[in-house]
Amino acid sequence: MSAEDYAVTPHPQAATAEERAGLMAAPVFGEVFTDHVARATWTPDAGWGHRRIEPFADLSLHPGATVLHYGQQVFEGLKAYRWADGSIRLFRPEANAARMAASAVRLSLPPVPEDDFLASIEALVRVDQEWVPDEGEASLYLRPLLIGTEPSLAVRPSRRVEYMLLACPVGSYFSGGVKPVSIWVAQGFHRAGAGGTGQAKTAGNYAASMQPQQQAQDHGCDQVLFLDARDDRYIEELGGMNVFAVRRDGSVWTPRITGTILEGVTRASVIELLRAAGREVVERDIALDELRAGIEDGSVVEAFACGTAAVVTPIARLVSPDFDVLVGDGGAGAVTSWLRETLTDIQYGRADDALGWMRRVL
Ligand SMILES: Cc1ncc(COP(=O)(O)O)c(C=O)c1O
């Protein structure tokens, strides 16, 4: 499969250069979309087919479509970066392809093969290349998704599935420099249980995270931290980011992958970068009590969250009804800052891509 397999119907009223510049000047995350969308359709008999690039438009969807009733959906999130030489690169898209395929299997949706996934991105980025920002830490956020579209209220896997790829120019996640975040420990809510869908990137996980996220905001915090559902004791992840703690002895800890945590591409990359730099990285169960005690006695000197959207973000405070602790001095620590810089330097082509993570699409 290659980008040529996606038949292009150009948008009859694509944005003019001036309109585009206005839209891209200060885009709110996920609210500005490019002119086109990549699509493909799956049926049990034909498999994946009807690959196309279409003008971006509202969908026509049967009100009985499976996704609207039973949430049969999975999605991904990755970015395209413009380098100083004008070329456009993706960061580890094969990892997103693999995770989307795994999510699809969990939701009984047909996986999109890796070459097809990559071809759809290349095809869309070619057509909408002018939408890839060239300044600062801006990028083109890519949102692939799969939805069950069969018009049937039967509770069984949809016999018609649509793949779509949307793209949004996004600015730096933090305008005016990286802002350390405060974290609220979810009270009475869990993100995922054993055997559930925690390891899949599927809409329902995010729908269920909004009430606990609101709880965090009601307590003056930016993000919610989930504990494990079995013991209500071990830290898992934030609503949309993985978490790490840097210890005074130089080692770095992060919750191990248990099946209830989304395995972040950024998380895996951070682990590789730290290990390549000679640091010990420990993936283990981390009790909230242990983390809190470490922050209080100074054995934990930094904490950070990481994900595609915000890259690496310092955690300033950990808050629950029982405590409110400041991590280090509440600012960005040395390891956190180094990781953020190292990753973004690779993504924007300012540093050698020694680990071979960047894939050129144009
Ligand atoms: C629940 C959750 N955890 C972790 C992450 C970080 O994953 P990645 O680094 O692949 O963006 C995300 C974002 O995709 C997420 O939604």
C-alpha cells in the first residue's frame, strides 16, 4: 500500500493562503482542521478498500450506527513536524500503527495494516502540506480513528467500519514556556480495571475520565491522577499522559505496564533516552504513599508527565484531600528539562536522530 492508493478529490473551496495563515496564527488545540480527510471503508467481504482523500466535511451517518450506541471506536494521536529544510517528518508512526491495531482488536474492530496506516498519513500530508506549521514548536496533529458504522442496534461487532484521518495545525502546547502542572489524586474514580479497556485508546475511556478531571479542576488542579482499581493504592497515569518520578539517587521510576495503562509512545521514548544516557529506569508498581513520602523526604526530586500533545511536562504539586505536596521547588527539574529538550530537538531535526525515530513523509 502506498499514498498513491488514496484517490484524491480536491476540496473545491480549499482555504486561501491568507485564510490559512489566519487560522494557523494561534490555533486552539484541535479546533482548526485542514482542508481534507483521508478515509477507507471496511466490510467483512471486501476487507479494507475505497481508500480516498476527500474534502473535509460533516459526516453522513445512519442514526443506528454501532459507534453511536455501543461506542465501537478507537483512535490515535501523533504529529508531523516541519524541519528547517522544509521536509516533513513523523515521530515513530509505526508505534502508533501498532497501538491502533492492538486497540482495534480489543474493540473487535478490523485493524488497519501498518503500511496502509502510514500511506494514509503520507497521502493526507501531501495534499495538506501547507498546513504543517514551520515556526517554533508548532506541528500538525494527526488524529486517525476507526468507527463502527453499520446501521444496526444489535450488540455485536459492526459489519461496516470507517477509517478516518483528520489533521489539525497546533501551536506549542504551552504558550509562553512550559508550565508545571498540579495533579489531583482521583477520589472514588478509576480509569480502568483488569481485563477492561485501559490499554486501548478508545473513546469510552476518555468519556469516563471527564468527571474525575472535573473533580481535579474543582480542587484547583490541572490534571487528574488515577490509582489502580484493585487496591486503590498504586499510581497508574493521568487522564491523557503517563507519569514518571526522578529519584535523588539518579534512577527514574514509572508505573509498569499492567494492561490497565495506555502504553505511551512518549513513555517508551523517554525510557529509551534515559537508558541510552546511562540512567537506571525502573518500571514497577509505585504506591501513592511511597511517592508522597519520597517527595516529602526529598528522595523524589522531580516528577513529570509525558504524552504526544504536551511532550514532557513537569509536575509541581501532588494534591489529595489528605495532603498537598510540592515536588522539588515546584519548577522544572534538570532531568525533566533535559528530556523535553532532547525529544523536541529530535522531533524538529535540531539533533541527530541516532535512534532512527523520524520518518520522512515529504
Ligand atoms: C490515557 C493516556 N495515557 C498516556 C498517553 C500518552 O501516550 P503518547 O505518548 O503515545 O501520546 C495518552 C495520549 O495519547 C493518553 O491518552
